Amino acid sequence: FRSGRIDPNIQYDGNLLIAELLIFFFSFSMFQITLQLQRCARDITNMSQQAVNGISHRGRVLTLDSMNPNVKRVEYAVRGPIVQRAVQIEKELKEGVKKPFTEVIKANIGDAHAMGQKPITFFRQVLALCSYPALLEDSKFPEDAKKRAQRILEACGGHSIGAYSTSQGIECIRQDVARYIEKRDGGIPSNPDNIYLSTGASDAIVTILKLLVCGEGRDRTGVMISIPQYPLYSAALADLGAVQINYYLDEDNCWSLNITELRRALNAAREHCNPRVLCIINPGNPTGQVQSRQCIEDVIRFAKEEHLFLMADEVYQDNVYAEGCQFHSFKKVLFEMGPEYSNTVEMASFHSTSKCYMGECGFRGGYMEVINLDPEVKAQLIKLVSVRLCPPVPGQALLDLVVNPPQPDEPSYATFMKERTAVLSTLAEKARLTEQIFNTVPGITCNPVQGAMYTFPGITLPQKAIDKLGLVPDMFYCMRLLEEDGICLVPGSGFGQREGTYHFRMTILPPTDKLKVVLQKIREFHLRFTQEFS
């Protein structure tokens, strides 16, 4: 039977034949079952390995192809590739890797305390008392600091800054902000209901943009931003799917804003989007210019004529250094232009605890004031800010101290004024020093640093360096500076610039002695770089 041959001369036992058939089919079935078990075992092993590696056998749910495409378009040069490389170099230095320098100096970001600026004593005293109320019994703290801390704690749930606040911010702090604005603007009223406390100014700026951005195709919201610009704006617009409308500041005229250029940008944009928003940064970042009152009036008239929502980023309002320059708030000018403007132009203005003389970046305190906002839209704004529950309460407490500092009849006043004046005076000195030294370097042109905390010099690069394949010229320049001298700057291409021009942004925050070293190193590098590629 097994050989497939049957001998006709042999008589076969039928029972034996059936038994042989059963044995054969049983053996074949067991063989098939064994194969299936082996396949299952392999599949289970593979699935287990994939699970360890975080890979589903059906593929990842979230991949670069399936993620939100808007996020992929977001760029933020202030913490971009050069800064990431700077962090790597710092690690290499700690591990003993030999470099031509002993430290990385990060002059890329306006982080005052990281650059060595000391906190304002009164601010930290009150925050310490708020964080640990048992210190209220300590005689080392002045009485005015204790009173401020007690007032803030009484406004907090459970008398603790660890409790949530209302979404718009603690009411007594919003009242203090309104009083601060009224005093700053010469008595023009400010309503606490129009004040929204925020996680730094950035949070408030993005929140307003969320309300404004809508539409598809040619109806998409267009937002006018200055070039050079602070990358928060371009990043937020990319994330929200809005259209970025560039208007260029006049570098040859100390980065001034020209209404003719605003109109050019607006008319060109109307071909492909619906311009609805005009953003202004004053004093400027990264350019450091301070707008004149006449310029602000012209901008307000333009916004009214073209029916644009005005966003005034005024976080550097105390940082004004140049002789003849003065900060004018957009709200003050708006109301002084009369009801034709103050009753119609829709506007939001922003301030922060991170800049000016405070430099308290990590506390993430800030506010915005809205003007002429539709009441129904305000209801939607309240809903939107409610989603993130509330701004950081320690940041709100710090903001209250900024807008309500020690008064002349209080014990902390003298020390507070001495520290505040010293910070701003030193910044003014460093602004002048930076301009003077850069303008002695062939191939570097630096406008006066009228305000804010940065300089944005133009650099002339040899054609050989510009022609480097695959590299943005000022990115190549800044990366070489980092690798050779340990100085971390941000290339101008990360902020936007006119085609064919090259720049870098540098903060003036390092201590004066270190700033002199930075400026000298940049001077020597630029001369060396120019010679190498000429």
C-alpha cells in the first residue's frame, strides 16, 4: 500500500487496510498542525519584538506623513540648529573634549538671568513669602513685602499660590494691571474686565491669533508681520494655517516702519488671502528700534482705513536707551487721536515679566488688554482661555509686583529703585558699546540699539562663502563662529531679511566684561572669515 503497488495474488485484510489509512491521515494531520504551530510561534516572537521597539504590526498611528502638516512648517530659529549644536558642544566640553575655547556663550536669546542679571530683591522676597507663608513671621523680611504677599495670598484659593485661579486671572491683580496702564497712559481709563493674564506674552499673542484665523483658499486670514520679525509670529501662523504677509522695515533708516511699505504688502497680499491683522513690535525685536509717536499715529490710521485688527507687542516698553527716543503705548496714542479711532479700532496690546528690568523669564507672567472687542467674541475668548484652566499663579503674583512696585513711602522703595535704575543704565551702556564696536569692523554695519535687548547687524559676506552648496550663508557664518569661538548667535535668515542681505541677532545681555570679549571675538572672527573666503 505504501509503495503504491497492489499485488493481485495477495489477499488483503480489509481491517488492516483501514488501520493503515487512519495512521497515514493522522500522521499527515499532525505534520500540518506542527507547521501551523511553528508559524504561530514565529508570529508571536515577531510581534513581541515589535512591541518592545514600539512598532505595531499594522504600522504606527502617528508618522511624519500622517502628522499635522502645519506643525512640520513651524520653525523657531531662536532655539534652532545652532542652539542645539551649542548644547552638544557644552556636553563635549564637560566630557573633556579639547576646544579652542573653554565655554559656550549663548548670546542667542533674551534670557537676562541666564546671562548673569540678578533678580530684583523685592520681587523675590514677596514670591518667597507667597511660596512659603511661614516666612511671614521672619523679621528679616520688610513689612511692605509681607503686606504684598498677604494681599496676594488672600486672593488665592485656600490662601495658596498652589491653587487654580480664575481663567482670566486673579481679579485684584487685573485691577492692579488696569491702574498701572492708567498711570502709564496719563489717566486714560483701563477696565479690568478687558485685562487677561497670560503665560508670558507669547501665550496671549497665540490666543488672539486663534480667534482671528479662519477661512480657506483666498479667504484665509492674512497676518501682516514686520521683517525682520520675532519667530513666534511666523511659527504661530504656520501652526494655525494662516497666511504670513511680510512688510519690510527700513534698515537704511534705523529699521523704521514706512506706511508706503505697509500698503505695498497689503495690496499684494489681497491677491491670495484676506488680510485682517497687523502686528507691530515696539520697541523692536530683533531690530531694537523705537517708533516715534508720528509713526504710531500713521499705523493706527492705516489700520482703521484698511479695517485691520491691531496687535501691539510692547514687552520691551521700559527698554529705551537712545537719546531723543521715548516709548508711546499704542493705546495712549489711539485714545489721544479721538473717538473716531478710539471707538472703532480693534486692538490687543501685550506685556510680560520676562523683559524690561525684570528679566524673570521662567515665571511666565504676562497680560494683554483688549480694546473694542465684540462682546460676543469676548465670551468666546473667555471660553478659549478657560481650556488651559489658568495662567501660572506664581507668574501672576510676579506680574502684580511689576505693575504695583514699592512706593516712595515704603521701606523697600530705595533698594528697588537703585536696582531697577542700575539694570536699565547698564543695558543702555551695553547698547552703545555694541553699536560702537561693531561699526569699527569692516563688513559689519550696526544701527543704533535704541531699545529692547538685541542688535541685528548687517554683515557683508564674500561670494565664495555665499556659494557654499546647500548652506544658508548667514547660517554657515554663525555655525563657524560657534565651532571656532564658542559664541552662539542666531542667523538673520531665522528672522527674515531682504533677499541678498545677511545679518545675525545678538543679545546685549551678557555682563559688560563678557560682552566686550564677545564683541572682540566676533570682530576677529569676521576678519578671519572674510580673509579665508575672499
